[in-house]
Amino acid sequence: MVKKLIWNDIGQNKLSSAAAVFFMAVSAMLLSLSVLLSSGLLGAIDGLMERSKVPDYMQMHAGDMELSALSAFAKQHGEIREWQVCGFLNLDNSRITLGGRSLADSTQDNGLCVQGEAFDHLLDTENQKPEVRPGQVYVPVCYRMRYQLAVGDSMEIGEKSLVIAGFLRDAQMNSMMASSKRFLVHEDDYAVFQAEENTQEEYLIEFLLQDGTDTGLLESTYTAAGLPANGPVITRPLIRMMNALSDGTMIFEIFLAGIVVLLISMLCIRFLLLLQMERDRKEVGMLKALGIGKREIRQLYLAKYILFSGCGALAGLFAAFLLKAPLAGQLQELYGVMDGGAVPAVMAVLAVLIVEGILLYTVRCALRKTERLTVLEALYATQEKRTVRGQYVLIGFVAAACTLLVLVPQNLYTTMSDPAFVTYMGIGDSEIRMDVRQSENIDAVTEQIAEALAQDARVKQYAVLRTRACPVLLADGEVTRLTVETGDHSVFPVSCLAGALPQTEGEIALSAMNAEELGVTVGDTLRLPEDGKETVYTVCGIYSDITNGGRTAKACSVGEDLPARWSVVYVSLENAVEKEAWLEQYRQMGADAIDLADYVKDTYGQTLTQLQLAAKVAAVTAALVIAVVVMLFMRLLVEKERYTISLHKALGFTGTDLQKSWFVRGAVPVFAGICAGLVCGNLFGESLCGAVLQSFGAGGFRFIVAWKELLAKIPVVLAGPAILAILIGIAGIRRIRAYECCMGKE
């Protein structure tokens, strides 16, 4: 009997039934898809890190070193399980071509290496250790996509040529956010290039640690021992974070879209149920008059929505598994086949069950209205005008939420692709960036470039910044090391979260992560040993930075007696300058010179590609949701006002007149919702994205909005489907006859 009642009800309310299943399916699809992708990504990253045996602690060093001191240090510390030193032979990017394409404009530190002996293995696309023969090279897999390479292509380094034998996954440097890339060669080829005069060898001093070892404490001990430390420190959690950050942005956007759609679904399903309960008001009253209890009536409605929930869950889960493969293409390229075991599938099913449970709880809460009705109220209560007003409000809310879905990923993409975004990375907002790294005498090359810039009439302004590793004394007497960038920071400033950048001697600014780790804020002091004595520096500001692991500092002058680890020169040019010719001139002087717009594209290429995918998924979802909601509720409104429409026709109004009026009634909440969504998206979306980026060290985030592109996209993605949905929804007005009003409302 219950089955018959349910099927009869579905047959009489096909549209609202289909809409309920649609909302349940889309909500389940988006959230289960985000779970599948995130668990797969983290599983693939962890799997690659485990197979390649990523070091727990790595100190990069440029300069001379003694292995005996490192060996003695490792023996004295039982928390060190294994250690090794790997060579990294820096190459001049202007001398490298891949498949005929020059790497002169690359922002990466490209270098040669051989396979790690004990750990830190470089793996091929099958996640196996490749056997490299003389004359062969394995290229980072990210370059295969970037330069469209294939096995058999050549890699030229100066006058020498190597054959690309395959592509490698480097768990440490897969992400384009990692500033270095390793090319795997045979030991004989490495020795040949090592003997050349224009190459510089760095060292990766790597440690595998016992479980639970505090890497911060090890770093302090390592620094206090005076061991080689002319370079940044990389830890296993930082490697995992960089990989997840660069490739998890798309998943985060899909998750946000799922949350928004779930909220929309809760409201729409609740409204659909309330409308149906109002239509069924007399039937419910009759059932109560016949002695049918509240529980039985509630179970009748719940049984129907449980059926809808089951259908929606299966459809959403099936769609999520279908969409996983195309969306995870780049992730699989970088990290290997994503975990296809039972864990991601079980987690996806759990996500679907949670979503459907929330929606069914919404249904249960809405049913309480029926349970509170007495028999007489159910039989004779009149329809409330606020129900109609509520439908228009709901249409406006859905339009605002769908605008938010389109707006946030689009704004995040335009912001991260804009050259000004570098100020959140700890990089000055200039036009040109020049790095001096692969040089035996960095200071001399930097001075030569600075002199040339001072005499170059094509240069509008420039700033020379040198980076040194400076020891700092902590409050407890321990010594740690700060990566300090010195020079004039006022020419091309970065974004400050608090205070200001240093302007005089004795001031120092810290990155957000450094300030948090050292436990200092603006106004506190730090003690830096210089020339045999301690110099007190006042913390004048805290700035946003995600470079070098987010652990940097800036000062006007500090540690001048220490060698520069690298130098950076920021430049802005006069308007009429031919930029490419200018860049080539300074590249020949020993600098890696690049347009800052290309720097952003190079560093965030992977992330921007993922954001584009997320934006497309969000746009398609928003278009479907707004079309279904507007069409559904306009049809319900037309059906609800059938008597009034018929009466108007009897009074002489034509179907065209009524359709125009109803079109305006539907369009007003849609466009009001879109406007509200634009405002809320820029305010709350900016705050949300800023909170996420701040956790990685990039604070003070502000959207850079491409209004022309955005205002052109909104009408196509949202207004177009909404207008079409309104036209379809009010098409039934022409089928309503004038004589129907004479037959009564019910």
C-alpha cells in the first residue's frame, strides 16, 4: 500500500521528484569527488615519497665541505638513521635546450645529478629506479608537459648533447613551486660536465631520522656545530606541503563548490517538501481524521525521500568516479597512479552517506510542520502569501550562491596569474627579475650588473638584494640560522601583515612563518652575532612570504662579512624598451633574467592549470543548478497561481501579456541574486582564500579582479541559463484557459 502511494505521488509530481533527485545527486557528486581526489592525491604523494625515500631533513650547501665533520656529527646523534651527500651540478639555463626549446627564460635552478645511493631516489614514470646509460638523461616529468617532449628527443647543454631516455618523478622537486629541478645522468656524464669551468656544484646534505625526531631541534644542533649550511633547509613536511599546495587547489575549489551546492540543496528540498505538504494539506487532514498517526504520515513522506536519496547517492557516486579520471590527469602525471584501493572508495561512500544524511535530516525537520497541524487546520487552512514570497527569495539566494561558485575560482585564477601576486610570495612587484646564482663569485657578478644598470638609460629604477645565511641567538641561548635578504626594500616592496619593511640599520623584518616559529612580533628584538660581537636588531615588520619554505628575513644591512648565497636584482624599464633584447643582454652578463609575468606563470603553472579545471567544473555546476532551480520554481509558481492566471485571461489579458509580467517577476530575483553574489563573492571569497593562503605563509591576501572578463562571463554562464529557464518555466501560461477560474480554486 505504501509503495503504491509513493509511486502514485511520484507520478503526479514528476518535476519536483526529479528536482529532489537532482539536488541530492549533485551534492553527493561534488563532495565525493573532492574526497576521491584529495585522498588519491595525498595517497599518491605519500606513496611517491615513501618509494623514493625522501629525506626527513636536507641542508643545501654551496661551497667547500668536509665529509669527516658530517660523519662525526651523525655518529654523535642517535636520532640520525642514515645520511648521505648528493651532488647537484648547477647549469646555466641559457646553455640548455630541451627538444629544441631553450630554457633561457626558465626561473628554475636546473642541474644534473646522479642517483642517490641509500635514499632520495629519482623514479621513472613507472615509479621504478631507472638505469641511466652514458649519453642518456632522464628529464623531470613536469617538463614533458611544459615543452611537449618525448623519449628520443635531445637535450643540449652547451656543445654537448644527451638523449632523453625517459622522464622522472622527483618527490622533492616535482612541484613547480620548488625552485630547483634535477636531471638524472650517468656518473661518467656527470664527471664530464663537472670538469667544465662554467658549472658550479652544490651539495644536498640529507638525513633520515628516527620517528618522532624534532627537525627544528636538529637544525639548531646542526647550526651550532658549525657544519656546512650555505643554503636553505628542506624538511619532509615542507616537501609534502609544497606538493599538496600546488596541486590541491582544484580539489579545494571543488570542495567549496560542494558545500555551497549542499546548502542550496537543503533549502530547495525543504521548500519542495513544504510546497507538496501544502498541496497535500486536505489529504493529510483526512488521514488524521481517520485516525492515522503522525508517525505513519511522517514515514510515508520519509520513505519517498529515502528512495530519492538512494537514487541521488548512486547517481552522484557514479558521476564522481567518471569525473575523477579526467580531473586527475595532471596529478597522475606528477605522482603516479592515484590510489585505487578500497580506502578512497570507502571514504567517498562515507561522504555520500553524510551528505544524504544531512538532506534527509532537513526533510525530517520540515515534516515537523505537518505534525503540528491539527485536523481542522489541515482541512481548512488557507494558502499563505509568504510561501510565494519565499520562492522568489529562494531563487535570489540560489542565483547569489551560483555567482559565488563562478566568482571565487575565477578571481583566484586572475589573482595568482597577475604579476602583482608576487608581493604575497615575498617577491618585489617589479617588471624584471634577475637571479645571480650559478656563479663562482656572486658578489662580483652582482656588482658588474649593478654598475651596468646604473648607466643604462632604459632602466627606470632597480634594486639589488643579496641573500645571506646569518646566525641568530634565541632567547634560550640556542643558535639558529636566518636566510636574510639585504638591500633597499622600499623600491619594490612586498606585502606586510604588520609593521613595515626595514628602512634603517638595526631593523629587521621577518616572514610570517619565521615570526611564528621564533615567537616574536613587531617591536621585539633579535641578537645577531657580527664581527665577533652581538648586534641587536628590532623587528620592524612581518611580511607575507612562501618562498624558501616561508622562512626568510629582510634587512638593510647584516652579515656583510658572510658570502652571498645568491643575489636578486629587480628592475622596471621605460615604456619604449624592447624587453626581449634587453633581457638577452643581461643574461650574457651571468644573470637569469626573466619577465616577472613569466616568473609567475613558470612558478604557478601547475596550480593555474588546476584552477582552470576547478573554474570549469564550478561554472558547469552553477549553470546546471541555477537553470534547474529557476525552471522548477517558476513552473511551481505558475501552477500555484493557475486560478489567478486564468482569471486574468477571463478579464482580457493575453498569454503574451502575462508571460511578460511573469518574466519580469522571475528575472528580478535572479539579477538581484547575481548582484548580491558579486558583492559577497569578493568580500567573503577573498577572506576565505586569504585564510587558506595565510596558513602557508602568504597573508594580507586581496583579490585582483578582472572585471571586464568577469562581467562578460557572468551573463553567459549564469544569466543566459537563468533566462532560458524562466522562459521554459512560464511556457505553461499559454496552456491555461480562461474558463478554468469558473471551476474554482480546488
